[in-house]
Amino acid sequence: MKTLNFTFRGEHYSVNKQGHIKANGLKDFSSTWIFLGGTKHHWSNRIQYNLQDAFSNPSLLNGCLGWDTDSGTTRQWGGQYCGRLPRITGAYVD
């Protein structure tokens, strides 16, 4: 099974083909927490690279803010990490 892997805010995330995320000490992929993709610009209100794009070319996600759906709520990842906007880094598929 192929998984998309990346780092965000210093934590490792794994995403399966359905978009289910495994992180934060979860033992398995969450069916209610779904990765949607990423966008390069913090003012963007849409997903620039979707999940299929990320699996085809994971390097597109590097430098992106993430988007997800958690229990039905769509959100763009934000906040601050080390005084800056947190970005996805080290994306790869295995």
C-alpha cells in the first residue's frame, strides 16, 4: 500500500490513497481525518495541489500549507511554528 509521508510542525504524517491521516500517536489511519492537499500562498482560499497531485509528484507539497477535513469541517492548516507560518516539508511516497 502506497503512503504519502511528510513533516509539518515538526511532526511526521502519513496519508493513504483515500486521504486518511495517521499522526499524533494514532495506531491506524483515521477515517474521519482526511488530507485534501496543499496550497503555496497563505491568502489562497482553495487547494492548489490535491491528493492525487501529491501522490503523483510529492515534491509539489514541499512549502505548502495543508488542507484537511476533520469530522466534516474543512480547514487550512495555519498558526505559527518557530515564529513563521508552518509549511509541509520532506514529502515523499513509499
